[in-house]
Amino acid sequence: MMKINKTFLVGATVTAGSIGWLLSSKEKRNQLHNIRHGIVTKIKKKSRDIVDKGGVPHPQNVEDNKMVSEGAMTSVQYFNETKQH
């Protein structure tokens, strides 16, 4: 139990020191901001692409077509099962 607490304390101290060092100068803060902004932009673009695609796969994309087909069959199967019971 004591070893875990010491390990946690060392990790927290190193993390706090690293954050303090990163935020110590305006140049480092700007670099950190630019990195964060780039990551957020990539994530938003990726999610926007997924939403825009929205179940309308490209005809040449066999994997997506198969996935959409299987999804369609699952809903048809569910509908048929609920109608029969």
C-alpha cells in the first residue's frame, strides 16, 4: 500500500513539474496551444467526415458496402421477428 502511494506521489510530482515547465514561458504555451489546436482540428474533421458519409458508402468501398448491407439485413430480420411473434 505504501509503495503505491509513493509511486503515485512521484508521478504526480513529475507531472506537476512538467506542466509547470510547459507553462513557464509564453513561447512554450503558444507551442502547446498550437499542438492542441491541431489535434482538435483533426478530430473534428474526422468526425465531420464520418457524419457526412452517414450510411452512404462509396460504391468502390467493399468494406463499407458490406457493413451497410449487414446492418440493413439486421433491421429487416428484427422487423420480421417482431411481426411473427
